[in-house]
Amino acid sequence: MSKEWVEVFVTYDAMEAEIIKDILESGDISVVLRSAKISPYPVNIGKFGEIKILVRKQDKERAEEVIKAFQ
């Protein structure tokens, strides 16, 4: 089994990222949120505001279906 993480969704909304993470995890899909934000500075411009949702490579297709249904 591959342990490689792949990006399935990008958002600028931390709440949306957490909701999607919770939905995916409730379906037994491991999730990692990755962000370039620097904690003490609330910079949300361009790439600094992105929150990437990553899943294991073997879960990519199923995760994309779940996210599509969520939207």
C-alpha cells in the first residue's frame, strides 16, 4: 500500500477545510491539512492563504467523490 500523500482539494477557508477533513475521516480516509500560514500573522493573500487537503494516493478517487458530493 502506498503511503504517498496527494492533494485533492484547496481552499482559503479554514472552516471549510475542517468540515471536509471531518467528512473524509468519517469515511475512514486519512487526511492531512497543509498550509503556509504563519500562526501569529493572519496573512491570507495568494499562496499564503491556501489550505491544501491531502489524502493517501490509494484514497484519492474516493475522496474526490466525497468532496464532490459535499459541494
